[in-house]
Amino acid sequence: MSLLEVNDLRVSFRTYGGEVQAVRGVSFQVNEGETLAIVGESGCGKSVTSQAIMGMIPTPKGKVKSGQILFKDKDITKISKKKLQQIRGAEIGMIFQDPMTSLNPTMKVGSQIKESILKHQKLTKHEAIEKAIELLKLVGIPDGEKRYSQYPHEFSGGMRQRVVIAIALACDPKLIIADEPTTALDVTIQAQILDLLKDIQQKRDSSIILITHDLGVVAEAADRVAVMYAGVIVESGTVEEIFESPKHPYTWGLLKSVPKLDSLEKERLIPIDGTPPDLFAPPEGCPFASRCPYAMEVCVSHMPEIQTFTSDHYARCWLNDQRAEAVKEFIAVGR
Ligand code: SF4
Ligand code: MG
């Protein structure tokens, strides 16, 4: 069953230069107990999508223009701020990239977890403290009782990220959104944190949306993948489908740059040439056309439609569209 369903989501930001269309008609679902990875370069709209789910699009500049976000069948774009706040934190937990900025440096870590528990659950102070210590143990921090009274600077980077995860879990969320949760960490610690997330998911049967630019992380931790580019999902499928039979040239490009988690090969990433299009005035056709080695004329003028390959796997690319040849000829003839 799907816990979260996003339908045709559009999010824009007003800036001095005009309106940036950051998310342009994104649809996906997250089933109970699964991890969906949303992957893409920075600025592709993946973080904005997660902010929309959390109701954290900064107003008045940012705006959910249209679309639905159904959490347990309720459209959370339509409910009051107060209701949304109740859901956020109580049913949806968020893990951010940099543990240093998401923790309060002047407050003991135990107190930060305890406050988060008390905000959403009717427990006594004493019960909340016990639960906080339990959570520290759950996220793999030994000596929970002693660590409870320490400050963030007394923890290593990996241990701090474990504390952030404990805070996100404080209210037994059904959905955890993890935005680049391991980006600030070194490779060995990354793998440990991903293992921890997997472990928690199994123990609690929660669902995870994992936002990342790193396909190595996806391979490690996800069940399904949505590849985003310029505010659009260009390909989606199970991890096996995306790694074994990718259908979109952008995914091919990303796969060439997959670092091996265990061999520290990060610096040898092969970047995809060029930059994403300007989202003030997104192109009419395929957003990847300006960087795609396979671009045809039709790609520039017409947005490719979704082509489905299996019940999970689809892509938006003219290469998979049988009409492409015909359209190409049509355009050639029409000139
Ligand atoms: Fe490349 Fe055309 Fe496919 Fe876009 S639609 S990815 S430009 S081949
Ligand atoms: Mg981001």
C-alpha cells in the first residue's frame, strides 16, 4: 500500500530575476516499508520536493503551485499549518545533511532528543528521558546514559549524524525523509549510517525517502529510484532496473560516474558535460537536450512522453518512443 502519493507536484520560487520553476510536474509514490531514492544533481528539485512534503517551502517566495501530496490518503497541501505541524515530526521525520547545523551546539544531545519526544508525545519527563536513552542505543551509540549529558562537539561526525537520526525517530515516524544524510561523512562512516537506516527501517517497518546525488548510496540503500533532472523525473524504476537496464541518457551519464563505496574513488568521477537548463524559462522539449549526446531535433521541440517498460520502470526519452523516427521525418519534411 502506498503511504505517500505525490501527483503532478509543481513548486516555484519568486526571485528578482523572475519565477524559478523548481519542480515541474513530479509524481511518485512511496510504499509502506520501502526506501525510495530521489537522485540527481544539485538544483534538480529533489530537496525542494522533500521540502514540499514537509510543508517547509519558504513563503512567501516559494509556492506549491499545483498538485497533490497524499499522506495516508489525506492531501497535506490542503490542510492548515497547525495540522501539518502535527503530522510533521509526529509522522514524518527529517534527517538533514549536516549534523552540525541541525543540532543545537549549546544543548546536551539527550535534552534535544527529549524535547523532540515531549513535543509530540504525551509522556512524563522521566519517561521521555528513558526513551531518549533507548533511542541513543537504537542508533548505535553505546553508553547512552553517559552520552545523554554530552554536547554535540563531544561527538564525532558519524556519531552526531546518529544523534540527528535519533531525533528524527523520537516520535516513531511512519515516513523518514533523509536529505543527503551521508554527504558530509567519510566513506566508511557513510556505509555505517546507511546500514543503520536499513536496520531501523526493518525494525520499525517505516518508509524512507532518500535524497542523494550519489548512485553509490542508492545501490546500497534503496528499493526504488526516481532520477530527477531540471525539476522533472526523467526515469524511475527498481534499483535493479535502473542499474541493469537504464533507459535514459541522463541515467547513463550518472551511472558512469558512480563511485565505488569501498574504494575511495570519488575524485575519479566522470562528470556529465554542460550545465542543467535555466529554470526561469525551462525548455519546451527534453530538459536534457542541451547536454545529451543522442539529442534529435524532436527532443528540442517536444517534451518526451512517459514510456513504461514494467510496472515500476518508466522513462521520459524520445529514444524509447517508437514515434520518434516518424516525428523526426515529419519535422524534416515540414521544414
Ligand atoms: Fe536525449 Fe532526446 Fe532522450 Fe532527451 S529525449 S534524453 S535529448 S535522446
Ligand atoms: Mg539539496
